Amino acid sequence: MTGLAARANFRQRAFVSVQRILPQHLLSRLVYTAARSTLGPWKNFLIRKFLKGFAVDMSEARQSDPWAYPSFNAFFTRALRPDARPIDTAEMAVISPVDGTVSAAGRIEDQHLFQAKGRRYSLRSLLAGDQALVDPFRDGEFATIYLAPYNYHRIHMPLTGTLTATIHVPGKLFSVNASTASQVPELFARNERVICTFDTACGRLALILVGALFVGSMATVWAGDITPAPRRRTTLLPAQSSPVQLVRAAEMGRFNMGSTVILLIERGRVRWLDSLRSGATVRVGERIGECLRHRDERA
């Protein structure tokens, strides 16, 4: 290892060490409260600092005036103009659910997913040990997409689907950036997460919203905010009174601050595009894969 690489590795390990001793959930609760404050000078201060630190294209937003948002969180999770993200309408297209950067994508090898160089993690641990959830995705396909703070933070359906389960899994709140992913074993299976499963014409699909440092709250359009509960146990959220059916590209949730989405698709049902590789930038609505066959078709 070169001197430069050694220094980078030391910085990464130091960053992770600091995270281990931080009161992760307490900090996330404080950020949750601060980001939702409607006190004008405070929320404008936060928005001003954010705009100064990140290149944000407000021309894409439905409300382009940053000062018109009632809170920092409303600004952070802002809606886009309807024409800001063209949607691929090809019948067999699988579209990106988010704006972000691909951390990893490919085949789930039996029950293992690639996390970062030299690190893999198990599908079973990601899905909270629920074997009934695990079985359809063994040898299936996965894509892990990281949302940076400057990205659009709403999550959309990659395929038309009917909700089958919403599961909240308690856990840590490590950062999910590349540095932490390279240092923390089974990172995505250790962090707080919300598992949403759907039936689609392309087979079983799961969208997993992974929490992170300062991201203790995630939301879905059917359940609202899902925040860490005092009783730290895996929870199946109550079923809705009527089936939740969402068309491709419809909003399904959002992150209150940035994090990661993991997309799982049943084995033998989809082929990712060659461009879906680590480091690639994706945007909501663009094609990232193609269904190989619909569920009602014979293999």
C-alpha cells in the first residue's frame, strides 16, 4: 500500500471509529427536530448554508423559490416539476427509482450481495432473517444506489406494483458513503431500514430504504414517516384498508436527509443494462434494466 493509500485508509478508519462512539439515534432525533422547524430565520439559515455548500438546480423544482418552503426538510424533500424527469415508457423497461450514484449492481450470488471492495453481506441479514422474503431473491438481481445530500430525495416505483409488506428493521445509523461501506462489515444489513415488497408483472420486487447518520426517519406515501421506535424490534407495519397499487414512476417514499436505496428483483426476471455499474450516475425515470418476461409467461 502506497503512502497516499495508507493515509486515505487511516482517515476512513478514523471516520468510522468516530461514528461508533457517537450517539447516532440521539443526533438523528435532534436533526429531525431542527430540520422541521418553521422558525423563519432558522430554516432560512439552514437553507442558505445548504445552497452555499452544494450545487442545487432549483429550476427543476416545482417551487423554485428556496425561501418559500416552510422548513428545511420541506426544501430538502422538494417535489420536481412534472417534466423534470422524462420517464422511459417502454413496456419492459425497469427505471431508476432515485437520482443517485450506483454503489454496486449485479447478481445476488446465492444469498450474498456485493457491498464494497473486499466486502459482501448476506441477503438473509438484509431481509431481517425472514426466509419467506429471502427465497424469491436468491440468485436474483440487485442494485444499490447512494443519494448524496444534493440529490433529489424522493423515491419512485421502478415498475408498476402492488404492495405486499412494509417492514421496519431497527439498527445502527452509520454513514452510507463509500468510505464507511469499505470499512463496516454488513453495513446495509446493520443500519436502520424499511423493507417494502411488491408484486409486479416482472416478479417479486423489494425496495429497501436504508437509514444513515442523521437519517433516522424515512417515509412512504401509504404509511407516512417511519421513525425509530422506543421498542427496538423488527415490526411488520399494519396492512392498509385497501390494496396499495402504484404505477411505474409514481412516488413511493422519501428520505428525510440523504441515504441509500437497495433494489431487489426476483431471479430470472430482469437484465440490467451494461451501463448500470459502480460509479454510474442515474436519474429517476431512466431505464436501468429490462424485464426478461412477465410473470404470466412461461419460462
